[in-house]
Amino acid sequence: MRMVDSMQTAKSRAADALKAVLHQISQIKVSGIDIDSPRPDLKIDILAHLEVLGHNHTLVCKVEASGRPEHVRVALDELRGRHDTLDGNTTVVFIAPRVSEEAQALCRECRAGFLDLEGNARIDLGEVFIVKRTLPPLARKLPVSISRRVEAQLAGVA
């Protein structure tokens, strides 16, 4: 039961992150977001119904606990088959807590979108293209000696 609860929580968090990204674009109106597909045969984690510049569009999303390339490849293969059964404009989107650079490249190669909970996204909706990249904090990139000096300077300012 616990695994089901944690997967539902992960899907809810993913749906919230997807809504947050979509609501930042004024040309996108979210008609509805279904967690778990309305048709049991589809087995889709999130189905988002959108209006993009007056055109209907559907996001077919798979939520995974890992954004490693091998998981991305399997998820995209699953989604591609389900995506073909839906009518209209659809885009496949892979969602995970973190999607590695390699996994992002794989999504681009497969013409699939991605979204991670760190704030990175790439979703092609035809008329609207979303690219969002969150860089790691500066202190993580700096050598420790420089990082400590920056922290000390900031502490002196505060």
C-alpha cells in the first residue's frame, strides 16, 4: 500500500509542477489535468488537456522515480504506443525528480518533452515551445576556498 501512496504522491507533485510551468505561458489555457488515464487500457500517469493559441493539445505524461537514460528509454517506448491511440495534437512528456543531461538529450532525439522537479523543462506544443533551465547554485560550482570567501562576504553584508 505504501508504494501506491508514494506513487500517487509523485504523480500529484508532477502534475503540480506541470501546471506551474504551463501557467507561466499566457498563450496556454489548461482545460484539465487527469492523474491516471481516464481509460484503464492506456495506463498513462498524467493526461493534460490544453488550449494553445486556440488549438486543442494533449500532453501524455509518464512519471518515473528516476530520470536515468535507461528508464527514460523504456518510458518513452511505452508512451509512444499509447500516444498513437489518442486523437489530435499530442505531445509525449517524461517527468522525474531529476532528468540528467543524457536523458534530456534522449528526450530531444525522440521528440519527447521532459520536465523535472528541479525546474528544468522542454515541451514543444507546436505553436509554443517551452524551454526552462534551472542552474545549480553558484556555491556548488566554485572551489571550496572561493565558496567560503563568498559566504563570508555575504555574511558580512547581511
